[in-house]
Amino acid sequence: MRSARSLAISAIVVILILAASAYLASGSGKERTAEISVNGTQYNVYIAATPEQQAQGLMNVTEVGTCSGYGNCLGMLFVFGSDSNQCFWMKDTQIPLDQYWIENGTITSEAQGTPYSLTPICHNGNWVLETPANTSIRVGQKAALIKYLT
């Protein structure tokens, strides 16, 4: 018969495994990256596809950095299920960002986000691309998701 101590340890191990599995299944435990093309130029981006990832966005990030060993990241691509009004604010976002709304593969709107601003910026799109300020992307350019990297 097992001792009470070994049963307690087994129970803790099972709880930790279940918690880790739920965390990984939510997408929070793995950083998704993808390769996109904007006007024929390829970039690596972080992907925000779940509501949790989209709520977090680039908050508390001091620089965009590298995409999990795939080279420099342009920013973050928010992937939404439908073409609708998407609103963003810059709460807890430390770096100035350019934001681009993409409808059916074409950049249709752009805005400049000011760090820590609580003012929502809204436009229609099924994707939104956030990049560090002064990226040379413009309205009317074509954008495409080429492949997921991770």
C-alpha cells in the first residue's frame, strides 16, 4: 500500500501535468510565427490568433526582436475569423507602432499608435499588422500569409 506522502506527490504531479497541458493547448505556451509577404517583400511576424494572444498583443514589449530563430520579426499579425471592425489601443505598449488593417489581402487602413494611449483606433479588416513605427508599408499594398514557421 502506498504511503500518504507518495499519494500526495502523485496527485501534485498529475495536477501539474494537467495544468501544463491546458496551458499548451491554449496556445499561450508556444509562440507562433509566420512568414508574410507585403508588396512582394517577405517578413517574419508573430501571430496573434486566439483572443488571449490578441488581448496581450505587443503590450510590455520593449523591442520586437527575433522570431524564434527565424530572423528579425517585423511585428505581429492579428488573425481574425471575419472581416469586421477591429479596434486597438496602446495600453501598456511601450514602443510606438504602425498599425495596418488588411481586408482580403490588401492594406486598406493605417494608423500610428502612441505608447500607453487608451484611445481606441478602429478600422475594418480580417487581419491587422502591427510594426515598429516608421515601417515603409502603405495603404493599397498587397499582403499575404506565406507559411507558418512555428
